[in-house]
Amino acid sequence: MRRVVVCGGSSTGKTTFSRALAKRMDVPVIELDSLFHGPGWTRPPVDVFRQRVLDATPGDAWVIDGNYSVIREVTWGRADTLVWLDPSLPLVLRRLFERTNRRIRTREELWNGNRERLRNAYLSLDSLYLWVLRSHWKRRRTWPSILAQPQYRHLTVHRFRTPGEAESWLASL
């Protein structure tokens, strides 16, 4: 296990888990959101995003935090291990609520000067709540068949449905 992608939906614990795993492995962690979200929440063209990811992962050992289907061939295709954090929807929504409200209250800077705002978090069609509700079940339905495709069969996949499962596996390394 040298090149790991930690994926799952928003608020599944990817960043916390990725940092802990990278520390155990003594490798860099690359947070895809920081490469994707430009100032003012601007999105880069796919070829620019792909190159940013390639530039951030030149070595033979790393942990990638995140999943963007538009660059899956770069992340999943180059990884040897995929950790899928897949907790229940109620847990994800609770974590999202706590995290979003903390970020709004503290005005925490996320990536490239971006901050969550009450309006964007709760009153926008780009709300992460809507994204979570749209993507949670879709991911559970589609990822198993995507992972079975020939280009991803090389991956060792660890799917954790509870935080305890993920923590136990991490502790066993």
C-alpha cells in the first residue's frame, strides 16, 4: 500500500482519515478540494485540474483525499488502494450540519480564500445538503460496478460503513 485514494461523500470523514493515514504511512496527503476550488469558488477546466493533481502526486507514495469523477483515471487509475468511507446518511447529515455551522460561525477559510456562508450553505441550489442527498444513494449504487471495471480491478478496496470500522483498520496498520 503506497498510493491510496480516500473517497466517499461530503462529511464522511475523508480529510481526517486521510491525514491520519498519511501520517502513519509517512507520505504526503493531497486534498483534491484545495486543487479544485479557486478563489470565489471558481472551478478550473478539467485539463487544468488533471494537471494540478498530476503535479501534486509525482512520487510513488501518497494519500489522496477526495473523489472527482472527471479525474478518476488519474486518481483511482494510479492508486493501489482505495478506502471508501460510506457511513449512514443520518450520520453524514449530522456531521455536515455541525461542520457547516462551525465553519460559518468561525469564518474558517477553506481553500483559496473561500468560506462557507449561511446563504450558500442553506439557501442555494449549490448547497452541500442537496449534494449529499443527491449523491449518497447514487454512489452506493454505481461505485461497485465502476470498481469492477477492468481499469480499476487492480485496486485493493476497503469499504467502511462506520467510523469504528475505519478507525480499527487504521489502528491495525
